Amino acid sequence: MSRYPKISDTPDRFDLKSNKLCKNCENFIAENRKHYCSKECMEQFNRNNSWFFIRKDVQE
């Protein structure tokens, strides 16, 4: 078991009509995307939830 939860362990979110919502901002996700509504949302979520990116930002 890892020390910190993986991003993939974050559960998917759905609205009342079973439409998938963005893991970061809870907007609707387009048909061709899996977890985030945009590249910017994916980057923001990773920066806030991934120790790799957090360490990288601190070192800069």
C-alpha cells in the first residue's frame, strides 16, 4: 500500500442524469475525454493532488 492515495483512486463524479463530471471543477465532460473537462483542469488537479507536481513546484 502506498503512503499517499493515487489520483486514479479519486472516484468519478456523476450528476443526477448519470453524466460524468470533471474531477476538478465538476463541469460536464465531453464525449472524447475521460476524467477532466479540459487540459487546464487536469493540470490544476494534478498540481493540487500529486506529490510529484507539488515537489516540482517547491523546487522551482
